[in-house]
Amino acid sequence: MSGGKLRALVAPAYLLACLLLGGSTQTVWLGLILQLAALAILAWGVVEWQQRPLGVEVRQLLWFAGAMVVLVAIHLVPLPPALWNALPGREPVADGLKLLGLQPGWQPLSLAPYDTITAGRALLPPLALLVAILWLRAYTRTGLAVALLIGAVLGLGLGLLQTSGANSTGRFYLQPEYDLNGASGFFANPNFMATLLLANLPFLAALLRSRLNESARSAQRRQAALVISVAGILLVLVGLLLNKSLAGLGLAIPVVLLSALIVVKPPKWLGVGIGAGALVACLAFVTLLAVPLDGRQVDHDTAVSLSTRQTFLTTGMAVARDYLPVGSGIGSFERVYRMKENPQAIDPTIFVNHAHDDYLELLIETGIPGMLLVVAFLGWFGMMCVSLWRGAGRDPFAVAGAIAAGMIMVHSLVDFPLRTSAIAASFAMALSMLVQPRRSANSEKQLRPTRHVVV
């Protein structure tokens, strides 16, 4: 195998590793393996540091990634006692130190600096994938789509065992203490498996569209792509039923509608109608999970899920007000949330380690600076999508990246999929496809042997 082909396997292989090993924030050693591999990729990027012709959109995405790293670093910078004591929400910590006969010295902005370091390390896998794709260009788009599909298929295989009668003791769940309901695959939460399944739909559609665009002499490859795409779509739909994720089923409608626009090219008015329908479906999904039950007839598990999210939202907003404008520190949510919980209302069977709303959790931890960064990113993403929609000859993989990334961000309104390395890497891959369409240093054409004509 040539060096170019080996190079093209790096990003897909690392993406697949993230999908298989990065499904939970609680598997410390598996996460450490991914982080060490990420450091190796980042070091490779430094070794190959040279001027490259990066597009404006690529540079903008890398700036956003860099801004997140800087924000984590700022939360670890020690502050003088007078400034630290003046920050909102620090009084309980200062009072605790005084009870011990200690005076607050120089303290970082974060109330949980070790957790901030852990959260910073969690940024390594998606950053490494961005570097591998955008800087090193060690990928092919087909390779990334296939890696995403393999991760989903292997997860579904494990999910079948998890939902079978042979799993009465829960031994096929990687973390049975978290969830014994539904096919969660390599994730601790079935909702995140649903996110992975849905992310596959637009990329399967893009793979099919790209093969249909090929010349007639590639009929065999077109047929193979058709079989793979259709089989993959059917597997995803079956997987969503086995998964039993309310979020997955709710987001399936808009994702299917938008993915269909990749394969077929309807009249502009119909495309706008389908896009509007997908947006309405997303709003309905968020409303369903965000508003109180108000007497709605749902099963017990769904009722518990909806009511706990309401509690998280109410309590979380109260916590956020206590720490505005700078937040409590990245990674500190679990510790500061407990301080605001009502002891009489605590359910001992529910462990609150995240807000189940990534935007709320970011507001608590990073305050106004973090939310300004989120708003700027959402504005940039929206402009990228509008530009893509208006452009002529839309690249199918760029559209797939926009759909997958948008779906993950919508899901983040009611859960925390981006806190796992698996979904964070998938998100990085989707954004990379959005900003760098039709380009890879090791494209499929470049990997074919060159033919020379001798005269």
C-alpha cells in the first residue's frame, strides 16, 4: 500500500476509534487512549507545519476551535484574592475556607480546576480530527463516511445483543449501571447512539449522490454504492426502533427529509417547502421535550425523562444566575448544581452529571463570554448553510455535513451528546465536510495510479 493511501486512512481510522472507544465520559482509560492518539496527530500537524492554502471558511472554523481552547485556559489562570472574591458565587467557597482558618489565596476562575483540565483534555479528539482533515488532509470523504457507517453497524450489532433475551443480566451493556433500556451500543446513553445513527443518514445519501453523478462506465460502482446506501439507511431506521430513543425518533423526520434533498433535486419551491417542514419538525421536537407535561398521556419512562428535564432546566437557570457573568468554570456543573438542589426533591435513582441541555450547561460554566462564542458560532454556521443552499452545484458531502452538524446542535438542546468523544469527533468531521467540500489531499482520483503515454 502506497504512502498516500496509508495517509488517507488516518482520519477515518481515528474517527472509527472514537466511535468505538469514546461513547461515554465515564470510561477514563478508553478516553485516555483516544487523547494520547490525538496528541500524536496534533504533533504530526506541528511537524508538517508549513504554509498551506486554507480557505476562509476553514480558517474561521479553526479560529472557533482555538477560541474554545483559549477559554479553557483562561478558566485555569490564577486570579488575585481581591478579584476572585469579587466574582459571583465564590462566597460559599470563601466561607468554607474561613471555617478551616484559611484565607483564599490566588485561585483560578474555575471552582473545579481539575475538572476543567479533564474537560480540556476532552477537546483533544475533535481537535485532532479537525487537524487531520483540514490541515494534514489525511482522509478521503468516502473513507470518513464508511468509517461513520462501520461505527454505527458495530454499535447496532452490540445493540441487538443488548435488547435480546440473552441479556437478562445486562452483561452486554458496557455500563449497565447507567441504562438497561434500549440499544445503546458503545454508548452509555441510548440517545447518543440515536445521534450517531441519524448522523449516518445524510452521509449515506451523499455517498449515493456522488456515485450517481459518476459516468455510465462506473455502473458497477454505482450499483455497489446504491446497495450500500439503501442497506445502510434501512439499518439506521431499524436501529432507531431498537434504540427506543425519544430524541432519535423525534429528529428522524427532519433528518430524513433533508437527506432526501441530497439524493433528489426537486424544484426550488419544493426544496424550500421540505426545508421549512424539517425546521417545523425540529421546533416541535424541542417543544415536546421542553414544555411541561400538562396532563399529556405518555408512558412511565417518557414521563420521567420529560419531568427530570424540566427539573434540570428550572434548577439550572437558578444556578446560572448565581454565577453570571463569568460562570462557575468549565467542567464544574456537577459540583455547583448539587449546591442548588432541593434535598427534599432529590430522586436517589437519578444521577445528575450534566444539565441535559448543553447550552444551559455552557451558560452555567462559562457565563456570558461562553454564550457570546456560541452565538457567534451559530451565526457563522447559519451563514455557511445559507451560502451552501444558494450556491450552484451544491456538494453532497458539504450538505451532509451541514445536516449532521445541525442535527447534533438541535439534539444538544435536550441532551449532552457533544460531551462524548464519539459524537464530538462526528461533529468535527461534519463541520470539516461543510467547510472543505470537493477537496482532499488524498482524493480518490489522486489515489489511483498515474498512467503515462510514451511517444
